[in-house]
Amino acid sequence: MPLSVEDLREHVNYSAWASQRLVHAASELSEAELLRDFQTSDRNVLGTLVHTFAADRLWLARLQKSPRPQYSSEADYQLSVLQNEWPAVYREWDDWLKDSSEDKVRADLTYQDMRGNVWTQPIWQLVLHVVNHATHHRGQASGFLRAMGRVPPVLDLVAFYRLR
């Protein structure tokens, strides 16, 4: 069942809200805590947040049919980038969705993944994937915070809805 443009905007806005809360929590960590290796694919809190940010940026470029940006660079591994550039990416997501129609989000997008495989899927599914991907990795980073004795921010979708 395809979601409406407004449903997708609400989910992307949730993702922006939750990511911003987690970046704020990460800003309160020491450098050692931020870079503590948890033996996961993205290693640490910073790496996990950068991975999520880079994916949000990459998927937006695919949907905008813009040139594919470098996935991530050394420059991305700064909290200031996550604090300043990630909200800007989410503003672009919101603008893209504001300019979208129901037909546009139900249309298929053909894209190439990072391994060179070509896929075709409905845009609404890809937008939900981006939100779900970010939720997964925010959960990992929240777990890292707990493992360090920190209390992660509330990131539940229901909490976002309650604030709305």
C-alpha cells in the first residue's frame, strides 16, 4: 500500500527530529567515548552517525537525479558536519517532498547501488527505506550510549507524534 506524500514527509521529519536529538547527545560525549570501538561495521557512535548521514545524502541525490556524491569523506567525520550539514540535507528532503505529487512518489526509480547493481523500485518504498535505515542505525548508536553508561534521548516515533 503506497504512502501519500504527506505520510512520507511526516516520516522524513521524524527521522530529522530523531537524528538531531542523537547528534545532540553525541555532542556531550568525550572524544574517547565518541570514538570507542564497539566492533560493529561502523565502529563507533561517530562512524554510525556519519554512515546514516551519508546514506540520507546519497538517497536524496538519487531521488533528485543529481550526480552521486561521494558516500562519505574524512571531512564528514566531524560533529560540526553532522550538526550543520545533516539538518540542511533534511531541509532538502522536505523541499523535495513538498514539490512531489502522489504520482511522483508512486512512480518507479531506476538507480545503481554502490556495487553497480541496477534496481527499479517505487519511490515511496525507497523513502521508507531511508527512514528505516536511519532508525536502525540510531538504535545502534543509542545502544552504544547505554553501554557507556549514558542515557540516550527518546527517539520513539510515538514520542515524535506526541510532540506534533
